[in-house]
Amino acid sequence: MAIRKILIANRGEITCRVIRSCRDLGISTVAVYSEADADALHVALADEAHAIGPAPTAQSYLNQAAVLAAIKASAAEAVHPGYGFLAENPAFARSVEAAGRTWIGARPKTIEDMGDKQRARDIALASGVPVLPGSPRFAPGDTAGLDRAAARVGFPLLVKAAAGGGGIGMRRVDGPDDLARQVETTQALAERSFADGTIYLERFIDGARHVEVQVLGLGDGGGLHVLDRDCSVQRRFQKVIEEAPAPEIPDAVRWAMRQAAMDLVRHETYRGAGTVEFIYDPATEAFYFLEMNTRIQVEHAATEMITDLDLVAAQIEIAQGTYAPPAQHAVTARGHAIECRVYAERPEKNFLPAPGLLETFRLPGPSADLRIDHGLREGDRITPHYDPMIAKVIARGTDRSQAIERLATALAEIEIAGLSTNLTFLRQVMADPAFRRAPPATDYIARATYKQGKDA
């Protein structure tokens, strides 16, 4: 049955993005908003909007009861969760389905399995996907066998929150002397962020790159991959710049990585859009499963730019059972795309968020080779309650070099005033000869020789 009305359980840029695809499909949209977002762009763009509570996320966008009440009040037939907030909350997905609505996403059981990072490792192993050496779980206060487990994994290693995601709850440890402190710190952060302080250890590979494969699963073991992306430019294990397809990977390795992602899709009879993320070691040309994100990604736009596919529309059509996937061999890259995220933050102060008033907000006009996704207007305020992303800027070229030039030109034309941003930092990256020569490793920002985000 065709879906006629979708509630988007999110805010800002991703809600505006989903609304665009819904309009193209002739589907009406319902927005939800907190008190801080009453005049937000996503509210203005939707066909209908419902208030769900005060500004703090726990009282609004994470308040399942309030969102479920809005679903009922609006008579929405389906729910698109976007990314973040409740997008990977299996209890919320189950509640949506129990209310007789269509959940536009992975099955709740899959969300649950992949949300537990160690369980996801076990599933990847069962699917025949290579996995980095790791350890058993350690609950808060339980350190028995920790030193032995670390010795088996080997240094450097990462202490990782079992329930973590998006780079939150990860600490690098270079030697045994710092292990106990970092485990305690990570467990405390995980308890606050995810209500689960369980951690595990995983080998860290110096000089590695972060490469992910975009997949679309049909829920019956079938599906296809939509090429790959490089997401190695990160701060605090969180992505800042992404490229599609991932550059400078041998053809045989690229093929094997994509096939491994599809092995996982088939093993899980995966449904919907998702990404299978890998650590790639250029020195050995080996790759290892990192995690699977069971939702649309912030960086999906880079893939859309080189394939001309609408991944959000595909999500919706898979959910309503009408998706007709292209043949795998027909999914090819048209040039190269680079996406960067413009944030209200202070790169010179370890990229701390910098809330404030968006007094000036001027963007270059979009074109066939330039796309800008955002959910803000001049005069809006970036509040401390939500992620401080201002916009995503995506440029396409016939090759990586041309994509970099076009993105650099677009960044130079953006005018933002009233708050601190990472624009200078992003411009410096695009001008950096090392970045232009070759795709960087995940430690690129930490090793950057220029002044991060400071004007010369």
C-alpha cells in the first residue's frame, strides 16, 4: 500500500532533506518541533507540524511518548527517523510498528543487534566478514582480566563503548600504563550517553582509513550496494569530510569490501538503507569490519551526487514494498564528490561547539555540480541543545582534483557572521597539498601542520 503521509521524527537539515523526497513522491509530511524550534525551517516546509516539548532533547526529540502522540494526532501512516535522536532506537521502532504505522528503516531486531557493537562484530564474523582483534565486554567496576585482554589485542588499541555510535565513547590507548584510566573514563561517558557503561577493546591501526559501503537491503536477502565512501577526515572520531567513491583503493580490495558488505546484508536479510563501515589499512591492503549504521547517513549526499540516485526515496519505497532496484552493474560513479560539514564550532579549541546567532548566512547557488543541504535561515540561532552543524556542502568533479577545486570555490563564497565556524579550517584542508595529493588517514587532523581553523 502506498504511503500518503510521513511523520519525520527529527529536526533541521535531515528533516528538510526528507521533505524534498516526500514532495517528489507526492507524500505529505509532518514535522515535530521543540519550543526552541517553533520557527525553524523544517517546520515551515512541512505540510503539518506538532509541538513535542521543551528545548532539551530528553523532553522533546528523545521523548518517545511525545513523538508517538504526534504520530497519532497527525494520523501519519509512516515514520522516517532521519539520523541521530531515535533513528537507531529499537524500542521506538517497535512502538511505531505496534501503533500500526510503517517504520522507514531497518527492522527493530537488526537495529538492536547492530547497536550493540560487540554483537555486531559477532554477526560480521558469522557472515564471513573480517574483523579486528577484540576483547570480551567489561562492565563498570569489572576489570578482572583487563590487562590480559589488552595484551592479546595489542597496542595501540581503542577502548570502545559497546552501545556507542557516531564516534562517542572511544579512547585510544598507546600502552598499558594508561589503560585503566581510559577504561574508567570511557565507561563513565558511556553510562551518561547511552545508559550502558559496558566497554570492549579493539586493535587500533595507525595510518588507517575509514571506508564505508552504502547498501540498500530489500528485507529478503536481496539488495545492492551503492558504491563506497571515504570518511577519514575526523575530529574526536566524528566525520568532517567525506568522499565518494573512496579514492586510491585497489580494484580487487574495493570489490572484496563491497562484497563483504553485501554478505552481511544477505546474512541479516537487511531491510532499508544502511552503511557497512570498515577500517582499511593501506600498508597491507587489508580491511576490517568496524560497525553497521542502520539508517541514512549524514554523508549520503556525496553518493547521491555521483549516482543520481535518491537514497531517501529508496528508503520510503522499500518500506512500502514498491522499490524496483537498478541492476547492480548499472550503479556506477559519475565523477567524484567531496562533502564537508560546516559547523558552529571552534577548531582552535579542539572543535568545541560555538552556539550563537546566525546574523549573516549567504550561500552560493546550487548547480549540477554543487549541492548545499541545510535547515537554517539568516537570523536563526544555533542553540547548545542540538548538534551545531550549519550546512553540508557537496561538490562534484570529473575527478578528485576538480571536486576539491569546486568545493574550495564554494567554501570561499560562503558568508557567515555572528558566531564562530569551522569555515577557515575547511578552506585550509582544501588548500593543503597533503590532502590534495592523496586521501588522508584518520589521524589527519591530529597531525595537521597548519593552524587548525586560525586565519593566517
